[in-house]
Amino acid sequence: MAIKFSGLASGLDTDSIIKELMKAERIKVDRVKKDKTKLEWKKEIWKDMNTKLYSFYTKYVDKLKSRGTFMKKTAVSSNESLISSKASISAAEGTHTITVNQLAKSSFLTGDELQLDRNGKEITSSTLAGDLIDFSGVKTIKISTDGGNTYSENIEISATDTIAQITSKIKEKQGDINVSFDNNFSRLMMSTKEQGAGKQIMVDGDDDLLNALGLVSNPDPDLSKRAGTTGQDAEFIYNSTKLTSNSNEVTVNGLTLTLKGEGQTANITVNQDSQEMYDNVKEFITEYNKLLKEINEKINADRAKGYEPLTQEEKKAMSEDDIKLWEQKIKDSLLRRDDILSGLVDSVRSIVGSSSGVNTSGFDFNYLSDLGIVTGDYNERGILHINGDEDEPLYAAKKNSLKEAIEKDPEKVADLLNAIGNKLHSTMQEKMKSTEISSALTFYNDKAIEDKIDKYNDRIDKLETRLEDVEKRYYQQFTAMEKAIQMMNSQSASLASMLGGSQ
């Protein structure tokens, strides 16, 4: 490293001079860094905007194109203690009469009460098998849930297994069964997970162990194995037709019924859910307006003329609040007149506002305006309003054509909404396709931005290296000057000495 002569000979503050000279040189680097900073901010703003667009696409556009979003139906039971019900789109409107003759049942096997172990201690889930009966090695049992047609693998029980561990082993080998030890009643309790005819628990294996667990021989002499109750199917009469089911959760003619009682009749009344359909339309309009408003603010933002990202030196002269306001002014302007965002919003507004590209051939309604969904003042830039809606102060007094159309013919309303939803979906999907400059599921050119940021970094590295070289050259030049001055001073001193000596 060269030795620096800091004005010893010339009397100049060379460090300050070089620092000032380098400021001019650094302007080029700062300019590139500011461009890079703005691009990084733009990337973050677009990333947030992309998240909101994608969320709107997956949550609300998907719902708009789905028939099930709008063709909702209600099912009201006249006897909720007997039957509760839900209606799908396909459920026939009107009244359905249902009489429940019997409920579906599982098979149950409840063991005898276990009182004291062979040591005279109270039996709990922590009691060891070896404290119930004296044995070594292992004993095996097996369990069937279909009346003995098929059994589980052998369940091996050792003397050191607790009753809780025994129930765990049963569950592991026979997954179709519920089993537990009830400490309050000191009994093993089993039931099949599934209901219906053909379900019956049977237990086989070591008689001594089964007796010790309270699973005694079945009193029925026709049964050679220990057995639980037999399951049964649900039986009900639906509009004069007798039907059976192996579950109390029944789906019939678009109705999902939960059978709860027996020997009674209930009427299930099915109607179109006009209010939920209206609420779903309103929800879409609300979210659409929210997104459109934010996009409009970004693409129509004021220019940030005269504002550039601050250098570290510039920040030192400002308060934190002033820095935030300064930077926010720039950030707010970065998507001003953005081609991608402007193109996207133009397409979306055209589809929603005028059914552009939407096939409405044969529809009773061709535009949202036919349903009383209208745009407002020009300055709102496409914001939608629902005539007659109570939450629309300027439009509440008008006739609510949307509610009227839903109540009169919900299917024709759904036709238009679904068609608009399908067109919106395909349009936004097309704009999210992966390209050479953008990733899949992305509305902006994220790859292109990343590439440009990388190029800025390379350029900054080169400029920083050049700055080091320039600074080094300045010091070399000033050092050479100092040496030259020092030499001249030395020569002048010598000459003066010689001249003085000759006199």
C-alpha cells in the first residue's frame, strides 16, 4: 500500500479534497443504487398486489363461477328432535314427509363389573393383567365385528400389560372397534364404529383371560363364542316409500338427513335460499370494489417528481418520520400507469361491467346492470353499486332489482353470474401463465425484475471497484505532488544556504 502524504509539504488538506472529489465520482454509483432500490420496492409492492389478486381469484372468482354458490337451498324440519336436515342444490323444493320406524345401531359388548383383583385391590385401567389372573408368557384373544365371519389377528397379552394397554392393543389389531375401560363402572366397553345389520362383536381366545376381563360366556346356548348385541339398519318411510340405511346419516333425493328418534313423523320443507344467494352476490361486489379501488389508487397515483431514494448521508439530516414520508411518496407512485396492472384492470372491468367476451346467448339477463348492479360516477372508475341495498346510501331508495330477480328466478340470475365468473376465471388464469419473464400464478414479470436487480448488483460492484481505483489514483497523484513539493522545498533550502554562505 502506498504511503499517503496528507499535505505535509503543500499545507493542503488532501484527505478533504479527495473526499470532495470522490463525492462527484460517487454520484454515478448512488444513481444506480437508487434505481435498484426503486425496483426492489416495486417488486415488494407488486408481490403484495399479486397476493391480493390471487386471493381474489381463488376465493371470489371461483365462487362466482360455481353453481353451488348461488343455488343454495334451505331444509327446515318440523321436528328437529326426530330429524335434522340439510339440502343440496338437487333437493326438490316442497315438503317431504318422513316417518322413522327404527334407528341404525352398532353392536355393543359390555363386560361384567370387575371388582377386586386377586390381591384384593380395586381394579382400574392401571391394573395389570397378571393381577387379574396368575400367568406367565402371553395369552391371546381375537375380535370380530361381523358376527365371527372374520377375526382380527391374534392380540397378545402379557402379564405386565395394564388394562389400558390391553385396550390399546385391541384398537391396534381391530381398527373397526371402539373400546375403553370405564373406571366409574369398572367394566370393559366395546362398540362397532359402523352401524347396521350384520354388525356384531364377537370375542374369542383364552377363556381364563376373557373371564378375568369380564367378557363371560354368552348366555345364548346357540353361540359358541362370546358375542355382543347385533347391529341393525335404520328404517324410515320417505314420501310413502320404505327405505333402509346402515347409518343414521342418510342422503336421499338431495337431502342429507340425521335420524335421531323413532316412531314419529316429521315434515322437511325445502326452499330456495334467496337471502344467502343475495349475500353471496353482495360479498363478491364488496371484494371486487375493494380490489378495484386499490388498483385504481396505484395506477392513478400522483408522480413523485423530485423524489428519489435517500442515501445514508441524506438520511442523517432527516428525522425517521420525515424519511418514512419521503420514501412512502416514492412507493405510492411506483405502479403509476403500470402497463400490466392497467391492462389487467381494463380486462376485468370490461368483463364485469359490460359482459365483454361473456356468452349470454339465450339468457334473460345479459349484464349486471339488468340486475340493478350499476357503476357510479365516472371518477369512481368502475366501482359497482347495488340499487336498493341498505348499505348503499346513495342507492338505497331505488328498487332492489337484484333481490326481486333472485326471488323470481334464481336460476336465470345464476346463469349470468356463473358466465361472468367463468370468463373472469379464464382471463385471470391466462394472465398468470408462466413465461420467460414471469412465474406461474403470477400477474407481474417477477423473473424480469429479479434479472434486472441482479444486473444492477453487478453494475454496482463494478462501479464500486472503479471508485476504489479512482480514489487510489487520487492519493497517488497527491502523494506524488507532495513529494515533488518536498523536493523543491529541499532544493530551495539548499540553494538559499549556498547563496547565504557565499556572502
